[in-house]
Amino acid sequence: MYYHTRSCPNTFKILMLTSLLVLFLASTTAASGGAQQQPPAPIGPYCIAGTVFHDGNENGAWDGAPAEPPLAGFEVSIILDRNANTELDLDDMPPLEIIHTDAAPYRSTELEAGAYFVAAEPDSTDTSWVRTHPQGAAMLSLTGVGGDLCAEINFGFSRAPRAITNAEIRSFEAQIAGSAVTVRWETITEIDNLGFNIWRSSDPEANFERVNDYLIPSQVVGTGGASYEFVEDSVPAGTWYYKLETITSSGETDGWHGPISVNVSGDTAATPTPTATPTPTDTGTSGTANHQLFLSLIARW
């Protein structure tokens, strides 16, 4: 008796391929240490830094000191785009930080990833400074995708004079109720007017300080006028002088109005807590209103 055997080529091939696949998977697992890949660690924190400088040649770029020295007496506002709409509006207020420059570069640290607006303006009533670059607030995004974790944005200002007359004031007055001062003003027309600032000083000629934390936005649709009211509570006793500053949509000072004076009695010396209550009375033609704070100041960076 004998047995006859017959080979099965297809079965042999399947066994060989299976063995090779097992060997390949084993070697791959060994090379990777048998561990799965982990997600990348979070990047940050971030910072925003730069220089507010005297742009002597008005080329919009900082050429470095001493030719173009850093400026003192400016406020740099760091503002988070809280509603992520890439527009600078009231929902983004208040700023995360306001930095007062002292003739040295500014720097804001410990920032989270996100989109930010950065704006610079004089922190006094000196109207001779004119922006050269950027023309408004700069927008930048901190994402940590490559590059440095600190973004840089510089602000140039020159002494070039400009004559701008976009807002015509009908009246500007102040009234006292205890230690509260109510400032009221009415405009005849507002052309390309972004808003207003209120300034106060004990000296009618100097040392004025802004009392509103944020720009009081224009309430005009078209080219008409409006009535406004601003209340500053807990004003210290004494004689005080108020000025009204009008701001154009490009962020420039349009003009100054006043001063007007009030005599506050009493011994209250608490920190002012101003509020603004504009009352629209548009009398102009129809048009597109710009009600969003700093909306047209945005300059992509």
C-alpha cells in the first residue's frame, strides 16, 4: 500500500504571505516601542511687543534709535477679539491691558492663543502727533504655528500738522448734582466722525486727563447731528475744566471744544466712575452708520 501526496500551490502562497505580514507588524511595533503617538503639547504663552516711535521721515517703518527714538506719553491697548468676528467693536471691550510708554519698547506677556487688536494713541491732549503707520488699530493672530511666540507691531507718529473739521458742535455745557458732573453736548453735523472723548483738568490751560475709559461712539446716521450726555460721578471738590475732543474715523483728533468750568462743592475724593449715555437725534440724510467702536480703525497686519 502506498500513499500519493499532491502539493497545493495556492495554500502555500497564502501561508507565506501571512507569515511575512506577521513579521512586518512585529518589527513595526518594536520600532515604535509599542506606544501610540501622543498629540502635540500646547504652545504658549505668547506676547506682543513693539515700539511707539517718532517717524521722522514719515516712511511708516521704524529705522531704529537714535534717528527715530521711542516716544513717551502714549497708551498702547491690547484688545482680545472676544467674539472672534475679526472686527474691533464694543463686545471686545475693555482692553486686556493698557500700557503707558516711557520712551522704551512696550511688551505684553502671558497671552493666550487668539486674535488681538493693538492700538496706540497719545495719553494727553497733545494734538500735534499724527499716525504714519498703521493708520488705526493693528490686528494680529497668535497661533503658535511656527516662528517666534512673541509678535511685534510698531506704531509710528510724526509731527506733521493736519487741518480736519468733520464735526460741528452746537452746544457744550456741564451741570452739577452733588459731586456728579453731567456733561452734555449737541452736534449740528458729523461727517466721518467716529466719536468723542471728555477731558478734565484743574488748570484751564494744561494737564488735562481723559475721564472716559473708552471712546464715546458717534450716534449719527448720515451727516446729521445728535445729542450726547456723559456723567462723571464722585468728582473731587474744586473748580474743574472740561474739554470735548472729536475723533475722525481714521483715528485722528478732529478738534477741541471748551474748556467749560464747574465748581464742585463737598469733600468727596473718590475715584471717578464715568458713564456715557448718548441720545441720538439724527437730522441728516440717510447713509451707512458706523456705530462700532474703532470699527474703521482696523488695519490688517
